[in-house]
Amino acid sequence: MKLKNAILITGAGQRVGLHLAKQFLLEKDYPVIFSFRNPKPGVEELINLGAHAIQADFNQAEERAAFIDAVKERAQSLRAVIHNASVWLDDGVENSFEQQWQVHVNTPYQLNRAFSALLRASDSELKDIISLTDAGIERGSANQIGYCASKAALQNMTRSFAKAFAPDIKVNDIAPGLIMFNQQDDANYREKRLQKSLLGIEPGPQVIYEAVSYLMHSPYTTATTLTLDGGCRD
């Protein structure tokens, strides 16, 4: 039997995406479909919790197409599509611009077009597309030009899809600042990062889930960026 009113999350094998998927599974309101690029402990954890996993490298057009087909085979309808998959590469890395553009721009564009019918098929009154962008894209970066450009394009694309899909589907983005450190981040780096926000805390991924939940439950919010950066000092 195909899944009804499923939540689709890209890149949910670790960190924020993993937390989002686990929270939706714990709430038990919706089934969860998620993508992952490489096997990780979080992927097995989600599968054991009942999520439906589909492996895909979104840099590869054929894998992206196969992912779209696999979602259509498994889902009768979607309640929300959450574009969480992300790549952070310095500009000196070979093909960094192309990789980030494929993941941050081309893939959400293709998925939005491919899954709009599944969203409209949901029996939920509200249907959502939510993208995770970045609070730093307005300031830019000397070393991550491709990253900032592609995330800015995703944020702009949110506005256009909101117009294209209104009033049936709400389309918004969340622009996070610091959410959670990596294990390898040293004490000096952590302190410098914390000093960049007015609130000065590492909030953890629950704040992203709360923002997603707000957007999904708001009947009057579309074409909007919800910034989560603790109040930037820059």
C-alpha cells in the first residue's frame, strides 16, 4: 500500500536532517521518506524507526531521476517536502560550484516540479515545501562563493515557487546560522562562532524542527524566509 501524507526529507542521514526525521517519526502523524547519499549509522537508525530510505547522489542526473521515480512508487501523497540536503565546499575544491549548484538549486527545482502533484493529492488542508538555506548568504563569503550563491538561488527560487504553487502549496525557507558544532571543532573556533550571535548559544537542531512545525501549521505564511541565527552581530 502506498504511503499517504508522507514527509519527504532530503539528506536525512545525519545532523539536522536526522533530527527532523526522528522527530516526525516520534510524533507518528506522518510517514517519513528520506534520501541519503552514503550509508551512515543515522540511516540505519531511521530505517529501524520505520522511515523509508532511498539512496541517491543528487550530483548525478540519473540518480536524481531514479529517486523521483522511487518516491512516486512509494507515496500516494505528500504532506511536505523538506529540502535539507546540503554540500559545504571551499571554492578551491574541484567542481565545487557545480556540485553545490546541483544539490542546492537543480535538485530542489526538479523535485518541486516532480512532486507538486503528490502534494496536491494530500488530504491535509495545508501542504508545504520548506527549504533550508543559510543566514549568511546576504553577507557573502570570500572562500565559499559557490555555496553562498547556490543557497541564495534556492532562497530566491522559494519566492517563485510560492507564486507558482499558490494557493494550494505554501513554499518557505528557513535560514539558519550556527545550529550545532561538529565534533572536530576546537574550543577556540567554538568561542569565536558563539560570539557572532547576540544570544551566544549553540541551540541544537530542535530549533529547526520547531521552525518547520511552525511553517507547516501556519495557514497564512508563504514566500517567507524564517531566519534562525540568534541575532547576528555582523
